[in-house]
Amino acid sequence: MRRFLCDAMLGTLATYLRMCGYDTAYALDCGLEADDALLEWARSEDRTLVTRSQRLADRAEDAIHVAAHEPLEQVRELREAGLEVSLPAEPTRCSRCNGRLVGAVDEPRPDYAPPPTERPAWRCVDCGQFYWRGSHWEDVGERLDSV
């Protein structure tokens, strides 16, 4: 599966890609803003650079240029570029930090998480955030399917 690095202008798109199961670094999470730093990081991590800058995309070894300002239009552009953008049956990446998610079957859950008898949950191995397929998951799925 392809790995991505989204530039500083594509934070929401990075979140969508993570929810779709893609290993997606986000420039501002990595402290990267300068073009040369982005290019080096993408190359060293074997990541496809996703950028709103045509000039930067032209300099990259592997890049996808998205022109749209709106995140769902950006998703449409990724689909047109041949990328599958839909939610998997189970979440696999943390939308906050890009960490891997693991099943949280026997772990204590925070108060905001549904009880294990209601819904399965997953926990990020890096930041500890809990996830489950609830109304937010369904809403994002519907938005992605609408484009």
C-alpha cells in the first residue's frame, strides 16, 4: 500500500487518508514546511508527496498535485488519479497521529468510549486514542462515498 506525505495545506485530507487506512504523514505534524525538507522526507521515507503546489509536485520523484481547496474536492482529485479512497471495514490508522490501531478487547476504556458489549474498539499504539465505528465513522463514510 502506498504511503503518503501531505503538505501543510492538506491537513484534513491527511486525516481522511488515515481513516481510509493509508500511512499518511502530515507536514506540520513532522515539523516540515520548507520545500526541500518535504522532498527529502518523502524520498527518505519512500512516500508519495501530496501537495497543492504544482511547482513542488514537479520537483518530487513521486507526487500527486491536488488543485482544489475543499477537502472533498481533493478526495475527488485523488480518485481521479486512481487512488481508492473509502473506509475499510475496520479502522487501521490513527487519524490524529497516524499510529497503528490495535483491537482494544480487554483494555479499560475511557468514559467517552462505548462499552465492549456495544461496539468493538481500537486503540492507537502511539498516542492511546480510542476509536470505534460510530456516527462519526458513518458520516465520514457517507461524505467520501458522495464524491
